[in-house]
Amino acid sequence: GAGVSQTPSNKVTEKGKYVELRCDPISGHTALYWYRQSLGQGPEFLIYFQGTGAADDSGLPNDRFFAVRPEGSVSTLKIQRTERGDSAVYLCASSVLGAYNEQFFGPGTRLTVL
Amino acid sequence: GENVEQHPSTLSVQEGDSAVIKCTYSDSASNYFPWYKQELGKRPQLIIDIRSNVGEKKDQRIAVTLNKTAKHFSLHITETQPEDSAVYFCAAIIGNAGNMLTFGGGTRLMVKP
């Protein structure tokens, strides 16, 4: 079946603009995660959804970042007033619910803030 | 929170040799340790994982060992091949505390033919 998909694959924006990044998880996966990966580093956790609700948003760096998953499937990560330091690859992952289940990653969205 | 350290950051081996990557973690409550392989420009993909109730797991040329007392775990790749060249990430998770992965900094493995 289809894996996790993310759109757009690349996004270039100007400092101060608003961006939305979309994630389509694997069908039936209740858990959804957002991570951010800077060049040469490991992914860093941002937020985790169980169904429609954000179960843990402790990784969001500040209040410019927000994510939603209104119907428990597709999720959107929203970044307001983008800064150059927001430039990174934003990865989405999904899994069946449960602590030891594999997280399947999407291809990521490369965000560049000029 | 959890902190995962990974070393070496780069590793170069000759084809056919073995490669070992080591990680340490800080939170003794961590109980699940996956390893991901990421090729350039691609998504991370799980290659092997281990739970805290076992000390070793093997899958063909790949094995992972876990020492809970010392809080470290290692990835072993035997008979390396050029297609093993990639960045490898270890991760740790506290299974009952949110399921988010904490990743190490990555190891760039280069297998020379």
C-alpha cells in the first residue's frame, strides 16, 4: 500500500511569511508524528497526535509553530512569521497505536527561509 | 528528558569488513531502541529494533546489542557492502511516555569497494 506522503517536497519562502506543510499518513495509522531534521543532525521531535488530538506538543520550539489533525488522518504543520532558523527538513511519521510499533517516515518537506 | 549520544560520527570500512556504531542514552526508563538508515535525500527507514527485555537481536547481516545497566546499545553490520553506505541513526523511546523518538546525531558509514 501507499506509504506516508508529504507535500510540498520543497518550499522556499521569505522571512516573515506563513507556511503550511501537509502530511498524509498510512491509512489506519492512529499515531502521527512531526519531526524536524537540520542538516547533518538527527530528527528532533516536534509534536505527536493520537487520533485528532495532540497528545504531546512539547517539542514545538515556540508559539509560531502549530499543527492540526482535524479528522484523525491528514495533518498540517503551520509556521507563522517564518525565520531563517526554521530552515530544515520537516519529517512526518505514522504508526499504529502502541509504544513499540514502527514509525514509518514520509519523504519530508525541505523548507528554506530566505 | 532523554538524551542519546552516538559515535562515531563518520565510519569508513572496506567492503566485507564489519562496522560497529554505538549509542548511549540517559533515561533508564527508555525501553525501545530502533535503528534507522537514511540514504542521501531519502526518508529514514527502520532496519532493526530491540526492546529492553532482550539483550541481542539479529537479522541476517545486522545485529543490535543492548546493555541496560550501562545504558548503551550498538549496531553491528557484518560483511559490509557498498549499498550499506548511508547515515545510520539510533533512537530511544520511553514507551509509556508519549512514544516520541529521541535520535542520536547519526553516523555516516562509507563502505569502500
